[in-house]
Amino acid sequence: MRAFIACIKATHRSNWDICKNEGLWGVPGASNNAKKAAEMVQAGDVVFVWFANGPSRDGGLRAKVRASAAAGVARNAPWPDADRYSHTFPMEVVRDLGTCLPDRFPGNRASEVFGVENIWLNWGFWHIEEEAVVESLERCFRIS
């Protein structure tokens, strides 16, 4: 199982509802790094969903989803901005926190709480190779 992080821009947050309703995740195609990461997605991989900060600074870690099949080239994406997406994959929501868990990125580098690199969020989708980062994100979704 691999772990990824995906960022939803503040101006596209309504796409999260579409993802949940359709059971489909879309990877933006603007970043070659995001495209390469998307090509790695297989069934069983987890994706941590991050909402980018908006004007009210209310972004952060929001949800965890699991890919139910490999990613493929986007066709007939259900979002209003469908042409933005290079890849899609079917997914199921493991847990939606309902609100975001915020974090700070001093110097636009790694976040203080989770260790997420700011550039990963800028790319929109990234494979997390650092086990410590995966573990810090996973802790938020453990049900006690």
C-alpha cells in the first residue's frame, strides 16, 4: 500500500462533494509531478485529502480515502472544470473529519504538525515516501 496526499484548492472545494458522491478522485494535470504520482496509484492505496487555505485560513487535513482501482487517463470527469484533470481513479471515503485540521508551513517548507512539504500541496497530488509523515497523518484517522 502506498500513501499519497492530494490538495483541493480553496476555489474548488465544492469538488470534494462531487468526489464523495461519484466515488471518484481527479488529479489535476497542470503538474508533471502530480501526473507521475497519479500513474502510481493502485487499488488499496490511501490518499490524504488536504484543503488549501482560503481567505478565512480554514484549510488543512480533511479526509482519508482509499483507491478502489488503479488510476487511468481522465475521461468524462464529473467536475465543472473537467478539462483540468489528467487522471482519475475510483475511491471510497475512509473518513471525512468534517472540518480541517490546520497546520503551519514556516518558510513555505515542511509543516510543523504533520511534516507535509508545502510543494507537495502546490503540485496537487504526491506520493508520500516518508513513513514518519504517513504515520503523523494516519494518527488523525484512528478511531479510539
